[in-house]
Amino acid sequence: MSGFIEGQDRTQATLFPERIDDYVAEDSSVRVVDVFIDDLDILGLGFRTEPNATGRQSYHPKVMLKLYVYGYLNQEQSSRRLERAAQRNVDLMWLTGRLAPDFKTIADFRKDNGEAIRLVCREFVMLCRKLGLLNNTLVAIDGSKFKAVNNRDKNFTRAKMKRRLAAVEASVDRYLEQLTEVDATETDEDKGPVLKKKITRLREEMSRLKKHEIRMLEAPDKQLSLTDPDVRSMISRGTGVVAYNVQSAVDSQHHLIIAHEVTNVGRDRSQLANVAKQAKIVLQRDTLDVVADRGYYNGDEIRACEQAGIDTYLPKPKTSGNKAKGLFDRAAFTYIDKDDEYECPAEQRLTHRTTTTDKGKKMKRYWTSACSSCTIKEQCTTGKERRVSRWVHADVLDRAQARLDEKPDAMRSRRETVEHPFGTLKSWMGATHFQMKTLPRVSTEMSLHVLAYNMKRAINILGTKEILAAIRA
């Protein structure tokens, strides 16, 4: 091998063994993991710190937490992979003091310390705020569907169940018809028993589906998932996917995830205030600007944000049925605040006539008796008169629209902010995004991913040495 770079002889002994620390670079991310976790108040976060009084000694929670954070930083999420890595990875040997827990111990730690792990994720966001990495003024909120371990065939909705039952029933009818034909012609006698077995299996499948249907109809949302009972079928880009809906509040400056929450509700309309308030608490701000897409447009949520000192920027959904019919849409009617009236395209005033409750909301109804003689009535309504409804707290929505009109580039800022974190996380997580089952455990898994994402971003922005200095200060 002369002329090539040669390695050391494996059997050569050394008089003064090298330190493991010599193998870990000064700017390695593993040093950030080590110092950050050592600085945490583990007891205050909810981890059990008392050693076992009897039996085998347990691993300190800091050791287990370091193992997990390093694993998620390097896309090694499974407990079995972490077990192997701890035995042969020099960085992990350095980080854990050459401890190598077995896979079950590793898995149980994540399972048993979910809430505490989620608080660790928040602690790192607090560190990012201390380091000046957060904008503190503008946050973008968005949701994305992350696939669960539950196969689509093991999730049932009313429509899916109806299709499955119909398909099984059609197969039974087809085989019965073939069996009748075999009996009538007395040919191919070997085919009869085969068909009977197929029919028996299909009827057993029908019986199983009927039992699943009963359980499905008992569920509040009329869904049933067999592998992960908490996961739900949701629409993502026009296609059904069995997934969890992950909500995140992302800082507009460095795209760090300030707050996040995993839900099993497919729609975003009820999530705005909850996620925005979490972000405001983390940032320790009296006021906050939040931008979101039209999927979050909900009067009650926008009002809750305003009451919490949060200004929202989000467009109204395009849902005008009248415009689709070629009639004037709601935007053609101007609200006159001082008179509490609407002015129609014919310059007539629609006055407040009554107040009703619709889907839990108090709605004021406006109309005018001038519709019967209006020259443009056919462009306005097909009924006796055109009626306009207004929520009693609609002034909240008016202020939200006025804010958006003043910042027309807010939606572009939202897209540039929220798409980066979700794309990066899904790339790290692989084809099946989550490995855990049930909402609490999936939430823990997501917190570890978010912690790893934020840590990697912070290291890339500031560098290892500056972060280490800030933690030690």
C-alpha cells in the first residue's frame, strides 16, 4: 500500500491512551446538547430525579435526554437505532459517558416523560429569545398534515365503510353466481369447494366490518382507526390522508418554531387563538402581530386574539354563493357604522330589523322594503327582498380587514416564513412522519423534532461557541 495514506495498526497498544474528548470537535453540535441539558432544572421540568431505592440502578434523566436530543438532531429517532449508536458512536460515547441503555429503557423514557420533554422544547425557545434570535413582533401561524403509522385501510369513515361493505357484498354475489353456475352445469367440480371457502372468508370479513361500523358510529366524529385510536382521516391537497394536524407559530426573522401543538382535528379554524397565545407567552410580549391564511378565519378566534392583545392578519374566505349565481355579493353592501345600516348598490339603506341566533352566534338582520320596486333587483336577489346578516361583534372582523389592507405583503411574509420549517421537518422524518401512537406520545415525538430543528437552526446562525458562552453565562 506504499504511496497511500496508511491507518494505524489495530493491534498497536499506546502508552498514554487518547481522551474521548480529543475525538469531539470544539464546534460540534454535541457540545451544545451537553451544556444545554446540563444547565436545565430537570426536577422543575418534571423529570424524576430520585434514584431507585431497590433493584437495578436507573439512568439519570439528563443522560437519557442527551441521547434523545442527539438522536433527533441526526435523524436517529428509533430506540433500537439509538441503542446501537450509543455503543459505537464516538460523539454519543462522549455525551453519555460511555453509557449504553437498552432499547426498551430508551423507549420507556420517551413514553413516560412526555410533558417534561415538551417543556424542554420550550426552554430552548426561551434560550433563543435570550440570544436575540426571535423577531418578537411578527409570528406566522400555519398547520400541516403529518402522516401517522395507521394505514389508510385501517381507518374508517362513513363513506369508507359504505364502500368497503359494498365491495365485499359485490364479491360475495359474484362468487355465489359462479357457484350456482358450477352446480347447474356439474362441470369443474374442484371449483365449488374453492368458491365456498372464498364466500366464507368474505362473510367473515363482512361480520368484522359490521362490528367496526358499530364502534365507528359510537365515536363523536364518526371515525375509527384500528392501529392508532387517536389519528383521523384528513384532507390534504385534495386527497384523504390518515394523519395528525401539526400547528406551529414561526418567528419571521430566523424561521424558528416558537410554539407548536399536535391535534387530530383536520380543520384549522379553531386553532388560531390557542397557538397565538402560546407564542405570546413564550415571547413574553404584551402585544403581538400574527399572520395566518384564510383557513384560520373564524370570528370567535379573531375576537379571542384581540382580547389577548394579539393583532391578526388573515384574509376572508371566498365563499360567496350569490356571486357564483351572478348576484351582488356581500362586499357590494357598505356598512354605515354611525347609523348601524347597510347601503346597497342601488343606494338604498337596509335597516336593522331583528336579531337572531345562528350556530351559537348572535346575528343582526338588515333589509329594506324598497326591493320590490328596485330596477336592479334581478342582479341582487331572487327572493322578496335582499337580506344582509351581521355578527354582533363584526367590528372585530372589520378591524382585522383594515389591518390587512394596510399590510398587503403580510401574506407573502407568511408563506416565506412557515413553509421552510414544515418542509425541513418532513424531510427529516421520512415517508411515515410519526413513529409513535396516540396523541400524547405523538406530541412528545413532535416536540423532540422541533427541539432538534430549532437547535440546528440556532447553531447554523450563531455558531457553537457563541451558544455555549450564552448558556454558561
